[in-house]
Amino acid sequence: MKNREFDELIGQMGKCQRCLNMYKREKNCSLINIYEQNDMSKNIPSIWTDWYNRLDADIMVIGQDWGPYEEMKRLNKQYLENKNSETWFNLMECEKSLTKRMLTRYLKESAELNGLEIDPDYINRIYITNAIMCARNGNNYRGDNIKLRECTLNCSEYLKRQIEIVKPKVIVTLGYYPLLSLAHIYDFSLPKTLKDAILEHSLIEIDNCFIIPLYHPSAQISKEKQLEQYKKIWQYVK
């Protein structure tokens, strides 16, 4: 049932053209719609996740965007050369980004602070997605080559549908723009800075689901402040 619903969602996203012709001061800020390409979007959209194996996850993590298309295309090509779960796992393990390492660390340590022990690959069973669904042009992860706010709001209906399909117990947002998308979806007010947003909305209950806004794992925020939010996750997921 969930797989069929997710198939339909991928098909809808594949037809979306909203962010494909964006410019800012004559600079190309357009995105690339990867969902037109079934081999990529259905098999492995990112080093982070194999969506179809995580549709029953209790925790949903929402980041900002997938990053550059060229990196996603390279990864997908490697996967399709020997398409199986072992290949995907090995590719995923080769990716050692600071974000991934810190997210895993904070999840593990916050669980321990709640008297829980999670196995080392727990993150591999969490549903991971982004506020912005398409890929950046080029090879740059950062910079002003996309319109963050506009693209976030353009994608919000697709994020909402993912939440409806997965039905997580807890949603955690990494940074400001994922929280902005949820504020747009569920119509709650949001201050202009992430710090103020976390102070005002440290825990939000929506439709039997708890939203926990987090600082980005690699942000220059003390470990104590990071864990203060992460600890809330395990009150609702055992």
C-alpha cells in the first residue's frame, strides 16, 4: 500500500517544473528534477537513503536539500552497475560527511542519556528526506545557486505527502528551511532565526506526531545545546 502511494508521489514530483527556470540577478538558480528519471529517484536518490525500505520508520529526518546533481548522478551510476542492497550499503558507508557523522553521534548519545541503546546502523532505518526535493546544478553543496525560501515553499506539498505516507512518530528538522516548510504546511508561526524558532517551538505536536527542530548537526553549537533537543526524540520513540 505505502509503496504504491509512494510510486504515485514520485510520479507527481517528476512532472513538477516550478524550480527549473529560476534566476537571481541573471544567475542561474534553477534545480534539476531527478524524479523524471526513475532509475535514480526510485533506487537511490542520495547516499543518505533508500526511501522504499524506510516507509515504516518511526523517525523522519528532514534536511535542506540533496546537494549537487553531478554527485547524485555519479553515485547512481555506481549503484546501477551492481544493483543490490550490499552495493548500496557499501556506497553509503563510503560517504563520511561531517553532517552524517554528527547526526549519528547525537542520535546515539541522546538515546544513551535516556537509558536506551541503539545499534550502530540505526540511522540506516530512519526515513531521511529534504525540504527541497530536486538537485542543485553543478558540483557545489553550498552558496547562492538556489533560491532557498522559494524552492522550500514550492516543495512543501511533496513533503506533506511523504509525512502522510510514512506516518512517523517524530519528525526532526535540520536547520531553518525544513522547519519553514513544516510551518507552511501546518500553519504555525515561525521567527526569523533558527535560534528563536527553537526557543519558541522546542516541541510541536501535529496530528499525533511530534516535530522537534534541531540545529544543523555541523553547526557551531555546543554539544549540550544539541543534545538538549535530541533527547526529546526518545520520549516518543522507544
